[in-house]
Amino acid sequence: MVPAVKRKTFREILKKYIEPPPIIEYSEQLIRNLFRMMLGLSKIAEDEDLYDFIDHYHDEFYLGLDGFYNLVPEDVWPSFLNDLKSWL
């Protein structure tokens, strides 16, 4: 698949995923797994810009876990989803 098509497809899937409001509570483990999965998929889609965007919030999540960031880890995910909507 052509890289541009992979990027577009992945971004369209992400848009559909984040449009409805989340109906589940996101645990620390779930958030960790979601970030890991999204980073891997953005690599497969060859979307470096999106990878960097996700990686930024992934770093914030871990900084929050270590107490170096002013948001608790569970607050990083909603912030990420909100900013991802705007970014996409």
C-alpha cells in the first residue's frame, strides 16, 4: 500500500474512533496499551507526524506516572483525545 494511502486510512480510522464520547473508564493499563498500539500502528502507516504527536502524549503520560507532570496519567488521555480531534 502506498504510504500516503496508509496514512490517510489510519487517520480516518482514528477520526471514527474518537468521534463518539468514550463510554468506558480508561485505566492506567488500558491507556498504556492504547498508546503503545497507536504508536505501532502509526509506524506501520508510515505517518511520522502522527507518531510524533502520539509520542508527545505518551511521554506526558509516563511523566505523570513518575510525578514529573502536573496532570495525573488518567487526565492525559482525555486531553490527548481532545487535541487529536483538533489535530486530525
